[in-house]
Amino acid sequence: MMTAYAAGYETWAELVRRDADHHHGKGWHPTGIFGAIGAAAACAYDCASWTAKAAHAIALGASQSAGLMPTSGP
């Protein structure tokens, strides 16, 4: 369980590191946004399902936490 916790925390920390202070500047707390993604990563690690199921779990965590914006070009 502690290893799964660490995997979830590392996922959360990496997302925060990549987008440092961007969310705080807009009035958002990164835990509310990235916490669901980290929790999904921890659950996927704990269930030993680092496969397509893990990708789906993390994608659901991302879309349910705050939604996703499309990144397609013009």
C-alpha cells in the first residue's frame, strides 16, 4: 500500500512540477486538479494493472477532476 501511495504522490508531484504556479495564478489549487489523477495512478499501481486499464483509469481521473482541453492544431 505504501508503494502505491508513493506512485500516486510521484504522479501528482510530476504534474505539479510541469505546471508550477500556473494553476495558483488562476486561483486553482493543484491538489483538486491533479489529486484525482494521482489517486487513479495509486489505485492502478496497487491493483498491479499498469496496462491499458491503468491508462483508462488515469484518463478518467483527468477528465473527472477538471475536464480536458483539446490540444489539436488550427
